[in-house]
Amino acid sequence: MHGLLHYFKEEFGKGTWSMGCWGGQYRWSRGEGYQIAYRLASSNPNKFITVEVGSTVRQFMATDLLPESAYIFRASAKTRQGWGEPLEATVITTEKRAPCFGCAIQSCRKSPQKRPEPPRELRVPQSEVTSRSLQLHWHPGSDGSSPIRYFTIQIKELPDGGWQTYSSSLSHEATSCLIDRLNPFTSYKLRLKATNDIGDSDFGAETEAVTTLQDAPSEAPNSVSATPHTTSSVLVRWQPPKAENLNGLLLGYRIYYRELEYESSGPESKTIKNPSALRVELTRE
């Protein structure tokens, strides 16, 4: 057997969930049974509850599940050659029922299930943008007559970055998400898709470019040197921080200095407002 034709039939209520209607795909060897394994999505990824059933069984019901919780279910089939590759689905226990999944009754008038539509009206309020985070908001699209299971957010750093998945397991109830661990003074675009039991939506329209706020430089000037210039002055030279560590527009430098004979006194300072400056002469005043 090369796979399983399947569907996951929702019959939620009082902590139960049923899965049914699997069969052969492509080519069958004589089946010897099935194995169902499941666990809480938040639990140990290697610790499943496992049940084996006979080859004539076409439905399995899990009981005593926690309400409004995500579970991972796996189903695999066995032949004389061994166990096949498992199918896996994420299921969220909910009282919301969807009509007629995989219904083969042509006279059924209920809406057929299909992939969901992507979330719409993505926006990032400027008031919720900081130097290293932003808050993304959206409105859910149509669920395709099957409950949304989770959302996936992707982010792209401009101008040349590719799309990267920020989160692929965002709650089905979410309508906003805090995007953190961003770089200051950097432009980004974001996009979003939804997933139900039928599959993934396409990614929706991406946001306009959003630029994080400026922050203080995360690197000090380097290659700092000080050489005597006259009997009462010292010439200080340096190299600027790397561009990626400026975290904003470079406005200038501040030089701190003090006389070694007066350890107890605080340092004096001098501000250089020219961001292109790489040297300054300090004199006794």
C-alpha cells in the first residue's frame, strides 16, 4: 500500500473525536490492520497514545479529550511487508460542526467543504510599531465550511530578503499577532494564510512596507586611538560602527575624557555633530 485516502470527520462533543473513511490509493497489498496514534500538540512529541485496529475497521473514536485543545493524530496501515507511512493531521476539539465533509450523496444540499480563503485587510498600525517589534492585525476570510485550524505568518525583509515563516501554528481564534525579534530601522512586508481540514489557503495580499523605529547603535566606534598633538591637546581617531549596527541615521559622536590625576572626578565630554567626522582634537580649557 502506497498511502491512505482519508478524511477526518468531526464529531466533537464531550471530549470525543472520530476519524473515518480511509482506503487504498494506487495499489494494495492485503491489509492486516491500522494504527492510530494521537497526543496533545503541546505534549512530548515522542509520546503518543497508540491503538491498533483490524483491517475491516473504517472509523476510530478518541475519547476523554480536552476541550478547545489542539491534538496531533496519525494513521498508518499495515501489510505483510510492514507499516506504511503515517498520515498526520492537527485537530482542535470544538463544538463547531461542519457540514458534509467528503459527502458522496449527490442529493445533499449542504455546502461542500473546501480550502479556506486567506485572511484579509492586513494592517500594522504605526502606533504599534517599535524599534524591534510590530503588531499585525487581520480579518479572517471564509472558512470553507470547515473550521479554521491555524494561521501561518510569513515575513520578508526589504529590499532583498526572501519570505521566511515567522509562525506556522497561530491560534485559529487569533486576529492579531505581535511580531518581535526584528531589526531596528528596517522595512518589512508580511503575509498570511489559513488552514482547515481540507488544506491551506493561498497566501493573501501582503502588507505595505512597514519600517521599524530607530534605536541607539548596538556597536561603539572601533579602532579608537589617541595621540599627543600639542602640549595641551590630544588627537583622537576612530572608525564608525558597521552600517547594520547603526540602527538608524548616524547623527554624530560623543567623546568622553578625563585626567588620570583626578580619578574621583567625573569625565568631561565633547559632542561631535558631524556624522562623517573620524577625528577630534581635545584641548585643555
